Amino acid sequence: MSQTTSLEQALSPALAERRERHLYRQRRLLESAQGPEVRVDGKTYTAFCSNDYLGLARHPRVVTALQQASNEYGVGSGASHLVNGHSREHHALEEELAAFCGRDRALLFSTGYMANLGTVTALVGRGDAVFEDRLNHASLLDAGLSSGARFQRFKHNDVSDLERRLLSTQSRRKLIAVDGVFSMDGDCAPLPQLAQLAEQQNAWLMVDDAHGFGCLGAKGVGSAEHFGLGQDQLPILMATLGKALGTFGAFVAGSEVLIETLIQQARSYIYTTAMPPAVAAASRLSLRLFQEESWRREALRNRIHQFRQGAESLGLTLMPSETAIQPLLVGDEARALELADKLAGRGVLVIAIRPPTVPVGTARLRITLSAEHSEQQVTQLLDALGELTRD
Ligand SMILES: *Cc1c(COP(=O)(O)O)cnc(C)c1O
């Protein structure tokens, strides 16, 4: 006979309340690789919810690189980087990332969440101040909150609000941290203005470019290249490998002193197992591939253009995004879920994003596009949206 324990009694009401407020989250069971077509819970869908923007997550050559490196290095890295887990593949990837980004050095982290956490907490602490855009990714916000520095959120992309806050701080160190491309909105941070303000106010600028890396800029370096910001203007550059690069992990790039400081001080770097060397090898190949196959970025741009034009002619309200992230603002959580369900009924998979991932009252369908989507697949999405919004 099962007995309700005090643990369950304590936890159940919050779960029930979440359900009632249409905020309950459920996982779907993916039965295929990422791609424009996926099998989920036994059904096939055209999917617009992956961050695999360039279609590299299942690229045969990347898969082969992973297989070959695991034949040589095995699966697990066996230790943290500072103990005995820093392999030649990790090291080569760091050098290639630094060169690609035009930075002195780069440091790999096992995930983007850990890169943000480790970097912010290594750079600022008690007596310092950290300023973050209120729409920053949760990992960057959590990093700021746990640093012990005085934590302030400024209005989204509002440089004057940030300036006012910087002017009224007495803190020794001041760190400004923003997403390069906002993950739930798709718009870009005004990096040139932020870099200028950081210089004037003697603050440090950190950019999380998880969604810009691989997509923006002539070579695909990301937001820094798009705005032409070098290491002097943008000294702390972070990006992830699990999105456009299609693999897993993250890195921070910057000066020698920055990277050495992170190696000595970033706890989420020091006290964790290094990513599998084969994942580093696959990332190296992916980094080369997407430079060789620049048509992928071109194809992505074409699909973004097609979607925005089509959505506009349907009278849908788009957000000011030129990136692969093209959210449709719905507002109400229940309505967003209902729309996502109805799209699924038409064979189109899109995820409804609800609070607390986005502010209350701004539930949305987060549509993401990929270089691998065909024109017909985007038309299928637009047709389904057209039918549903006419209902
Ligand atoms: C996905 C994401 C992260 C976290 O990266 P992981 O490697 O998935 O942990 C951090 N910042 C932003 C903006 C992201 O979108």
C-alpha cells in the first residue's frame, strides 16, 4: 500500500496550482534526430522548435568525427580539466575558437549555463555591481544573483536606464551582462552603444551570444562580428556549441588574463568533469564545416525572409527580430497552449513558451527556423497559422 509521505504532501499543492494556471510543463518524447522532420510520441511533425539553426546536429561528417574520436579517446573524459581530463581535442578546439572569434584565447565549459555561472561569479562578488538586461537568459540572471554582487536588472535594451543605474553606483567593479540575441524574442542587444557606455563608465561588458554565434556576421562569428566589436570593446564573449554548431558545450573568449583568471577561479569550470573529448572533436569539425558551407547561413536568411513576409501578409504581429528566432506573441498562457496543440494537430510542432521563461502576459509561440527547412515546410507552417488565426 502506498502512503503519502510528508514530502509529497508538501510538494503536491504547487504542482496542482501550476496545472490550474496552464503553467505545467511536460516533456515530449523525441524518437529521431533533430531536423526539419522529427518523430515525437509516435507521430511525425515538421518541427520549428530546435536551436539547431544550421542543421549540423545530425550532419554525417560531424557524426563520423564523433565516432572516430570516441574510438581513440573513449567516451568519458574521466576527470575535470585541471585534474587529468584536458585532452588534445579540447585544447585544439579552444585554439580554433579563439582564432575564429578573433580573441587571444578561449576556454571550454561543459555547458552554457556553467560558462555564465562560472564567469560572472569569478569576475564579481560582494562589493561589486552587476547590471543585466531584464530579458537575459536564466543562466545569466542566475549567475548575477549568485555572485553576491549588487544585482540590478535594467529595462530591455534601454541604454539610458542602464546609464542612470551605472551613474548611481559606488561599486568598485561594474559588470554589464547581456544576451547578444535574446533567446525568447530574437532581437539583438545594442552592443555598440553598450560598449561605449561601458568604456565611459569604466564597466566591463560581457555578451552571451548563444543565438548569434554561427548565425550572425559575414563569417558567422556572431554579434561581435555583426557589430565589428573586437576584444577591446567586447572583452568577455561567451557562446554555446549546442545551438548553431549542433554539438554540445560552451566557451568564453577574451584576453590571456581573463582566461587564466577563469581557469583559477571559475568554480563551474574547476569542479566538473570535462566534456567528452569526442564531443570536442565533433565541434571542431562542425566549426570547420559551417565555414566551408556558408550556404547554410544563406539558406537560413532566406527562410527567415520568407517567414516574415508570409506572416506579415497573414496580418500576424511579428516581433522585431531578424534572426532565426521568430516568436508570435499570444499573451495568454492557455491560448498559447491551445494554438500549439492545434498546430500539432496539423502536423506542425511549435512550442508555447510561458512564464516564468518569459514575463507574465507575454506567452508566445517560439518559432525557430533552420537552414534545413525547405520553402514548402515554411509554407506549411504559414498555411497552418493562417487557418488557425482565421478561426
Ligand atoms: C541555451 C542558452 C544557454 C545555456 O547553454 P547550454 O549549453 O544549453 O547550457 C545560455 N544562454 C543562452 C542565451 C542560451 O540560449
